[in-house]
Amino acid sequence: MAVPAHDERDFEFAQKFHLPKIVVIKPEYSGDNNSKIYTGEGILENSGPFDGRKSREVKDKIALYVGARKKINYKLRD
């Protein structure tokens, strides 16, 4: 995924190769989160027009913003 501040494997890779970790979701509660990985829902930052909004509320809007479409695949089996 290439999001070292929000994915465990990417975080480990970034630590190993001394890559920067840009936080794009911070917890809704206050506290320092710059040195740790955060994988939950929260408030967006460094996210352009979506800064300051709750991540769970704007997921669909972000998908539309980047040109994504929803697709449902069904695999029925007996």
C-alpha cells in the first residue's frame, strides 16, 4: 500500500530503510502519534481537500475524488 504510518508491513520497511512516515490519519483523541503506527479511523491530515474531516465519513467521497467506482463481485458456489 505504501503508507508507512498506517500499515504494519510498510512501517517496518520504512523503519529498516529510514524512509519518512507521513501521517494522514490521526486519532480523534489527542496525543503524540508521530513515532507509532496508527491503523484506526480518525481525523484526516495531509489529505488535501479532506483535511480535518473524519475518515469514516469521507471514504466514498475520496473514492469519487480519485475516479474510483464501486464494484460488487459475487461468486456463488453450491
